[in-house]
Amino acid sequence: MKRLAFIIALLFSALALSAQTKENIWPKNKMPDAQDHQIAAKRTDARKEDFKPEDHRHPYLEWHHAPDKEAANGGCMILLSGGSYTSWCDVSLVESWAERFTELGFQCVSLIYRTPRPVGLPIYQTAWEDGQRAVRLVRSQARKRGYDPEKIGVIAMSAGAHMALLLATSSQTPAYGPIDKYDKESCHINWAILNAPAYGTTDANEGTKAQRQGYGTDVTLDDVFKFDSLTCPMSLHHGSKDPYAPHTSTLVYRKLRQMGIPAELHLYPDLGHGAHGLERAIEFMRQMGFLGELQPSEKLLDRYTSDAARGYYEKQDVFPEGKIPSYQENQCMPYIEWHIPKELKTKAIQIIYSGGAYNRNDPDGFEVAPVRRYLNEKGMAVVTLKYRSPRPEGLSKHTTAWQDLQRTIRLVKSQAAEKGLDPDRIGIMGSSAGGHLTLMGVTSSVHQSYLPIDDLDKLPCNVQWGIGIYPAYGLTDGADGHNANGGNLDSDILVPEFAFDLATAPMLFLHGDADKYSPMTSVKAWEKMLSMGIHSELHTFATRPHCFQREASPGTGSYTFMDRIWEFLTAKGFNR
């Protein structure tokens, strides 16, 4: 009978843990910096007619339903709302996070912290106290609730993301003095997903209005973020039109790179303040092993082998015979290939070429052929370019390739209409050295790389968009070689050949976080374009090296990168 009673007790205990429950985080009368005007309540609750503030003074954890036993992965997600530190407002957003992460096998728990802002203290102080205490309590219950105490992450939005950044970087800086045994637990977290972190720059401390925060030329990260030895990997997400500047995210990313901490940075064009890219965050977690072991990698060329979608093929020389500028006998002859799908769904044209350190390039290799086939399947015409290599003697490494690209753009424009395509909707795409060449084509089209040969050269060589995949040679510390320090020093700037002229077009940047040709090339080019009012897109992929797409594990950003290309073209209206 005793054994039966024990089993029944265990059963009821499990049922209790699986239900949604609330738990105050502070013992009675021991809440630090308690202020009578503050409450801990969701906005939806605070707006109810029968709401009594005096009954909602204590911040609490709301434990969501436990994941199905078969799905449970041993992890826990702490969910934090934003609300300018004046309210807990992202109720539906947090609920959607809880649903998605529970489905993925995480125990989810929401922290409802104190708002509005405390008087006489930093705007985040009481929320930070609540956050550190909450992490300690969550860690203390790990074994009881069935997750790993070293597998605790946070996802947050806006002011909540500011608090999450404090938890991610400053866990060894006490926000309050010890109260009881739970404060012996560590308050570090193991990963953070930060959506539109606010108040992260020095001008926020001075009360700068949100419409201007982080956009100044001299702002830096607030020194409240200590970036200690327990700072965790992060996935940062920000819209380019956010009044709380995306520079908070780029500055955090730069700091993480300096420390060698894996991270992802996702910057979305033409989007304002909000939570963007949840599935990108999940890909980050999968890449980092937070969702279990990675699946075996698959080679990109093995995934895209068929030209069945192609309906028309044609090969053409780039220059007329005997009229190739800067001709050198040791270089290959440049040519283009038209790949037009059987079912044309857009009149836009994508020009694609490979990398190869400007010493070689391959229009049939993994950097070109799979993307070409993917876009053909989407109904988009592709032109591939074989530019001259190896590097020309006595000239800049990219000179002849740049000449070939400018002539190619003119050639494609001149023939687009007769092929049923739009000469005013042309983009360029390249990887590595080809990414550098793309930046040249996007930023410097007003500058002529060769003297006119014929009437074709009367056409402009500007494009409507560019796609730079791990562009190399973009920073002064790696202008003709590897980036010696990863582009993290203040003295490392974009190379001067990128002119950023009036015809500069928006770009999509894709880069491995562990690339020896630094992803800071992409970040700094993105920032430069934003300063010009050009809204581009950027994604970095945690732990991934140069040529990240050659082979990749399913379900990671390196595996789905071509979907980012199509989404970019769709978001900007280029493939309409």
C-alpha cells in the first residue's frame, strides 16, 4: 500500500508540474528596492476592471505546461516581454514563443517582472534584480522539473531584450544582495535570443528619445554590460527601421567576436521595432547543439543536381574579339551563360559568379550551380559569369574581374527585353572574392573600370540589388589576405575601392561567424548603407567558416541560406 501511495503521489506531482502555475520569486518582505507604485502584471491583466494593484506587487514566474515526454530535450526557455520598462505588454508574443518552444521540447517559463520604472534608480534596476533572482530559481528547480541546469536560455523583446542582455553578459555582477539559499545559485544563462534590444547605447542613459537612440556617430555600448567570463552565445535580431537603433545589436555582435563567443546577427530590411526571425533563432539553437546533436551534413552540390527547370541556355563572350581591356595572355577568357526557366514567373535577372581569391572561378561549382538551379526552379532567369583569372599582373587583383562584371551588366541589359526580361531589374551575386566583386559592382557603378569599346558601353552598369556571400578583402586589415584580427579594431575600416556612390543598391549579406575573412566586412558595409538610407539585409551563421554552404546540417542557417535569398528578393519586391 505504501508503494502504491508513493506512485500516486508521484503521479499527482507530475500532473501538477505539467500544469501552468505561478510562483512568486521573492520571500515575503524581502524584495529589494520595493516601491509602492510598481506592480508585476501582464498588461492584459492590469487593464481588467477588477484589477487591484496592491494584490500584484510581487514579480512571479509563470510555468507553462511541460513538453510532451517524447519531445522533451532537457532545456528550459525563460520568456521576457518588453514594454519600455513601463509595462509587461507582449502578451500574445510571449504566448506564441511558449507554444513554439514547448513544441520543440523545452520547459518554458515566463518572468513577469516589476514595472513601471523605479524612482531614483536606473530604469532597468528592479527588473534586473527580478531577472537574476528568476534565473537562480529556475536553475534550482532543474532536476525537479526535468531539465538540465546548464541548458537554460532566454528569449526576449525590446526592454526585455535589454534585461536579457544584462543576464547574458553580467551574471557575475550582483544586482542585489543575497537573501536566502537560492542566491547561492549562479544566475548565468547558457544562450540568449535578443529581439530589438533597446536602451543599449550610451545615449539611452542620457534620456535620448527613442526616435534617435543609438543613431549618433559617437554612441557606444552602455558599460553596464560587463561581458564577463560567463557571457553566453547569442542570436541578435533587429529591423533596419527600428527607432531603437540596430547598432546596439551590431555593437554587441562585435564585442562577442572580440571575445571569441559564437553568435548570430540577423538584420532585416525595412522593418521597425518588433520580434523578427523566430525560425532563424531556432536554426541558431540547432547549430549550437541546444536542440540536440546536429544531423549529418549534406553537400550542396548533391542536393541540387538537376537542370530540369531550365528551358533555355546560351553561352556568349563578354567582350568582342580583340577588344578585351587590360588583356593578359595568362588569363582565361570571360564569358556568360544564360539560364532561363521553362516557366518564367518573374522578369527579374540574377547574375551569379563564384569566388576563388581572384586566382580562379568556377561557374559550375558549389557557389554558383546550386543557387542557379534553385532560382530557375523559382521561375527566375539567371546569368552566370566566368570572369578573368588569375589575378592580372601590375594591376589590382580585381581590376579585370571588375571590367568583366561591368561589361556583363551592360550586355545583360541590352538583351533582356528580347528575352522577355526586364533590363531594369538586374541583381548581382558572388561569394568570397566574388562577394568583394559584388560590393564593387553595387557601390562603384559610376566609376568606369575600362574605356568604352562600342555603343554597348553607353549603357549604365548600375544594378538594383546585390547579394554578397562571405565577401573577402573588404577590410583594411585583410585587403589582400586573411583578416589578421577579424576586423574588430576601430582602425579596421572598409577598403577605399568601395565608392558607395549615388547609384549604390541594397544588398543581402550572408556570412559565417567563424569565417577567417571577417563577417565584419558584411556588418560594416551594412552599417554604411544604412547611414545612406539604404536598407539592406544581413545574416551571420554561428560557428560556420568560409564556404559555409559547401556542406551543412539540415535545419541550420547554412542549409537554408538560399531561402534567405528568395525572401530578400520578395521583401524588396525585386522578384515580383
